[in-house]
Amino acid sequence: MQPESPNLPFKTKDREKQLLEQLAKYKKGKIDLENAHAKVAAGHFPPLNTGEKAKEVLSINEKSFYYWIEVAIAPLTDLNSNNDAGKLEFIGCINGTPSLDGGMSYFENGDYYWTNKAGNYFHADGMRELLAQCGFSTYKHFSQRRKASILLLNLQTPCAEWQGSAGKTRINLEPYQKLIAETVSNLAYKIPSLHGKGIRTRWDTGLGGYYRPFLKEFLKNRHAQISRNPSDAVKDRLTQSGVWYRIKPIMIAAGFRPRNENDWAAVRKGLTGSINEVINQLWPDGSVTRESLGIVAKARAMLYINSQVYPVTFDSIEELARLKITYDYCRKGGYH
């Protein structure tokens, strides 16, 4: 059987421009067109000019056909450069038709191999892993993550070999995976990463102390709060872990990131373990203590009343006892 003509039904440059225009329209113009890229690449199965090996593959499959892939990628401008770094919206299509999950499942059974510009060799089991290795992952070192982007991948083939028991959920990617891996990775590498882009981030493993300015600010505000309303030392009592849970969102909003997501536990340990030391630095005369700020060590006992949890400490025993008596009296119908 002679292969079909490799002539595409459009001019490649015109089609690549059209793909980027489609992305811009889909995202309502909220993409960075200056850093957007598109590529149309044609392939043949079995690979041409591979001698006897190609003939062997052809004799087994009894198929010979041309296909092409369309790939377009663009950074998003409506997302926060810090908080959304590494995120990717993926649109995958087979012959122009996406799946219900956005198309990722179409390309998850691929066995992908490619090299980067430095000649380093990479392998990925599935499209998610391929993109993660190219910088689209929120678990990578922050400077290695690429700007949040959108990617379109469309495979046009006359011989889609559908697999899966639940309808058209995936195809055999073996004829296409080499070209897909090379093209997608090449475009993904062109998206700017946060490294050297002037985006200020702070990362720490918990030992460097970069969290301390956040802790100092929190303790100063806490002191001002207790000074205005001394009863808050009891009503708004915090454990040391409670201090961490109030500070962490502030740190994230300010651009603080650990070296990787697994280091958050180390940062938490460093911060909570520094509370007494920082208090002594702020108030060296001893006029303010952790206890006077209503910050207690983790309670060994907790009292659960009316869907609320209260730490049981020596100072709170009398108040909790009154609360328990009142609650029991109400349940028995004393008053409502």
C-alpha cells in the first residue's frame, strides 16, 4: 500500500497563527501573545527511511499513513505569577474532538522520550509527567516552575486505534508518541520560568529564619490586640500551632515559598519553636510572655462542647467548668 500524500490542507504558518488566535479567543484575550508559541508537525507511520525495521512493522500492522499534530501554548496573564506558577490548563483533542475531562486521558498512556537543548535525555509515562518534567508542576523548586499557561494538543490521524471499555476514552499512542514528546516538550521549554524574571520569592527550609519577620509582625499585632481587649487572651486563646495556621496564609500572600512543598513541615517546626525566642527579643525586659499573649503550649486534654473544641489548661479549668455546667443545664431544658 502506498502512503497517502503528506500535503496538509492548509499553510503551516497560517494554521499556527490560527491556533494562537483560538487560544486568545478561548481565554478572552488573557494570554501573553509575545511569549506564545505554536507548531504544526507531520509524521508518518511506520517511520520513513528506517529500512528493514519499517518494513517489518508495516508487515505486522498492515497500515501506512500520514498524520499531523497541532500544538499551541501561551502563558496566562490573569493569574498570579507567584501563587499559580507551574499550573497548566490542558486541552487535548483527537481529530479536533476533546474528551469530557479536557483531553488529558487521551495522552496518558504514552511512553514519551525526548531531549532538551542541552542534550539531556528524558522519559515520561504519560502527558502529566512529561509536562511536570518540563516545569509545569507546583511541586518543583519555585524558580524551576514555568509561568501558568494553557496548552492545546490536537492529533489528526486517519487511523485512530481506540481503546478502553467505556467508549472512546484513549487510543494507541505508539505511532505518534515520539513526535508528540518532541513537539510538546520543545514548546513547553519556551515558556518563561520564574528564574531570573525579577519575581521576588522567599524560600526556607525552616533553618534560615526567613519566616521571622512574619512572626514578629504577628506577635506585635497580638500584643496590641490583648492590650486593647485583655479578655482576648482567654477568648481568643491560641496554641503554638494555632499561631502557625494564622501566619501561613500571610506568608503565602507575601510570596514566601519553601524549597519544595514537603518543606512546609520544617518551616512550621522552625516558626513554632521560635515563638519564645522572638518574644524575648521584642520585649527583653520580660514584660510580655507567651502566656500573657494568650499563646499556650499544645493542650494535653481537649473539651468538646456544642461542636466547639477548647484546650484544657490550668488557667482555663474554672471557665470551662462553668461552660460545661451551663451547657448541661440548657440541654435539660432549664432555659434556651
